[in-house]
Amino acid sequence: MKMKAIAILGVATLGFATMSCDQNTSQRHEMEEVEVQADIENERAELRQDLREMDAEIDKKLNDLQAEKEKANADAKAEIEKREIELRNDKTEVGKAIQDVENATANTWADIKKGVNNTTRDIETGWENFKDGVEDTFDGDKKNNK
């Protein structure tokens, strides 16, 4: 009888220990999920801010082009209008990226973040080409007006 009581006590102790481990594992997973969600929210805020700044920069570039277009000859105006279309397309892409960031879930975050980073990189590369093209256009315009 004594052995039976010890065995039952041992099984009960083992059961409580197992339950305690399960609870600790569950709590650890919950804490990890909270940390992951906090990281996502921080990244989301940073990415959202970067995109808003990019959107504002596009608006500034469009305004600058408009001012230059008023002074330009017909050839330069045509080139500027092409550049304006490119910038409006960039603005649309940035708007979509902002929406994607807003609608991302924990499950889709990695893909959304990668896509948005690719989009912003492509836009910035386009701006470098844009800058070179505008300078060439206005250099040519200045030479023709002399």
C-alpha cells in the first residue's frame, strides 16, 4: 500500500511538473509573439514615415518641374512632361506601398516589407536617372537659347 501511495504521489508530481513546463512554454511563446508584433509595429512606423517622406519629395519634384516647365522651350517641355508622368507613377507606387504597409499582417509582413523596400529602391534609382536626364535637358535648353 505504501508503494502504491508513493507511486501515485510520484505520478501526480510528474503531472504537475509537466503542466508547469507546458505553461512556461506557452507563456514563452506568447512573449515571443508579443515581441515579434512590437518589432513589426516599429518597422511599420519607420517604413510608413519613409514612404510619407518619399511622397512629399515627389510632390516637391513635381512642383520644381512645373516651375522649370514654364521657362522651358518646346523640346524641354516635352521632356519635362515625360518626367512628370514618371513621377506621378512613382507617387502611385508609393501610395500602394503605404496601403500595403497599413494592411500587412504578421504573416505577410516579411513579404510586404521586402516588396516595399524593392519599390523604394527602384524609385530612388529612377530619381538618379531622372536627375541626370533633367540636367541634360536643361543644359541643352540653355545652349539652344544662347
